[in-house]
Amino acid sequence: MIEIKNIEKSFGGVKILKGVSSVFEAGKTNLIIGQSGSGKTVLLKSLLGIHTPEVGTISFDGRIYSDLSADEKREIRTEIGMLFQGSALFDSMTVAENVAFPLKMFTNDSNAKIQKRVDFVLERVNLVGAHKKLPSEISGGMQKRVAIARAIVNNPKYLFCDEPNSGLDPNTAILIDNLIREITEEYNITTVVNTHDMNSVMEIGDKILFLKNGVKAWEGTKEDIFLTENEAIVEFVYSSELFKKVREAYLKG
């Protein structure tokens, strides 16, 4: 579980996050949504320790990050998996080498143990037989699955995903969403997803935090979205006719 309390963050005298509080639970997909400039990327980077809030606390299973020693912070970082927007694979490394990279960086495991773990996670993301391929030799959807395998190879307690469906076709995006949800539930990971994809919201939104102008404007589940009368979230989600029709159908039962 990750808990944030009264987070404030400014840049150049401009306050980006304005007292944001929330709880992201383990075993659930926790989504951060909002328009460009809403503060969602700043919040994600604050959770990752890239930005340091001027006010407020971020706790990882009761451990307040700002109160920890350098070694304790380093330990939390080893418990984090990160899925980057562009997958961020190393072009000169094979699929297996990309996935093994965190293990070689952060553990003293033997080559045999690393290989066994790499085999396991690649099988988990349905990439058996892709070990020796380079990123340029596989599709964008496969690259994303490699990135997911790399993100979970260290058995993380916390998984952060930045726009995981960026650049993917709708069918592949659904597959990635389902894979993130399955892995989250299977390993009881606290997963936080920064997204603008409303299909993701409706598919895997166990918990949704909606930011507007740096403020928590709404939070709830994907089911709550259909029932809420909060004008900010209704305007954001139902800006398209398709989602308006989906909501109308839901309310009619």
C-alpha cells in the first residue's frame, strides 16, 4: 500500500500539486488520470522519488519516505518496478538481456538463477521463444510485454506504469491492460498507472484518482464513474459520445 498525505509540489514558484491525498492499495490497479497539466506526471515522479514534495508525506507500507535513511530509501527503490511510456528497452540487448538487466544490477544472483527467473517472467507475459530477438525485431506490443517482464523480474512490491498503452492499437492496448491487472492481482502488487486512456479506466480502474489543476477533483472506482454527479469527472470522461452512450446504458440497467 502507498499512502500520500497533503502532497504539495511547486516549480519556479508555480504550485503544481495542491494538497493531494490518497491511498493506493495492494492487489489493485490504481489509476491517475487528468488533462495535460493536471499534475499527474508530477505526482507519479514524486511517488518514484524523482521529485521531492515541499509539503506532505509519501508512505510505502507505513514507511514515510522522507524520514528514511539513504540505505532505507535504496531498499524501497529495489522494491519498485517501472514500466516506461516508450518501453525504454536497450536496443543493443536481446529480449532476455533486457529482462535480466535489473537482476544483474541489483542482485548477486548466479547466472543460472537469473536465467531461470528470466525464463519464468517471459513465459508469464507470453513471450516464450523470444529470448534472442532484439527489440527492433519484435512488434510494439511485444516490446511492451518485454518491458513488463523487466519491471516484474525483481518481484516488486510496487509497480508504476507511465502511459502503458501509448502508441498501441486498441486490441493490443486491451491485452496490455489485462496483463497489468492479472499480474497485479496474482502477485498482490501495489500498481499505480498514469494514463489518459479512458478504455483503460473502464477496463481496469479498481481505484481512480482524478486530478484537475493540481487538486484531487474526484476519486472512486470505474463503477462509481457511472453514478457520480461530480461535474469535473463527468465532463472529462464523457466528452465523447461513445462514453455518454455507455453511461446512459449503464444507468438504465
